[in-house]
Amino acid sequence: MIMTMKRNDDAVSPVIGVILMVAITVILAAIIAAFVFGMVGTTQTTKTVGLTVTGADNGTITWHGGADMATIESWNVTSPTSTLGGGTPNVGDVNTSIIDTGIIGERVVIVATFKDGSEQVIFDRQF
């Protein structure tokens, strides 16, 4: 009696193949769910604006520039001693306000509104 050996040329076992197909299906489902439920594409980019706030009794805001400075539509300063605002600033503009940065603990926050409708805090400091 002659024995013959059976040869198996399968490259991957059926169990491994099923595990890979399930993994691919789960990954695709997660990607599609992210798009459907709005988790992708909602992050906003950070705007770049350069300015300084100086002074003690009569604080000044000096605008230095930045890639997004030309897109500022308006800006507002809020602090316990002052509320100030304005339109589109230009490089080199100096706004003198009544911000009393000489008060210990005085917090000055400047928020800019940009032409795309976004708002961003561009200055936040406690003196």
C-alpha cells in the first residue's frame, strides 16, 4: 500500500481571515460614524495676532501684526476697570485706554471677532 500525503496550500487559515475581515469592518464603521455624527472637521484653526498691553495708570494696546490681523472685524477689552473696543486695527496702532494695569490682580482679556465669524481670546493676563 502506497501512502500519499495530502498537501495544504492555503496561505492563511480561515480563522485568521475572519478576524481580519471583522477588524476591517469595525475600522470602517468607526470612520463612517465619525463623519456622520460630525466628529470630523469641526476644529477651528488658531488665529495669529501680535499685540502688547503696557502701562500702569493709562494702559496702552500696541498692535504688532500677525498673519490674521487683517481679518479682525472687531475687538473688545474687558477688565474690572475698563471696557474698550474697536474695529479693524492696523500694524503700529496704539490704543490708549483706561485699563489700570497698576492694580494688583487686574485681569485684562482682549477678544477679537474675525471676518469668518469666529471669536478668539488674543490677550489674557493678570497684572
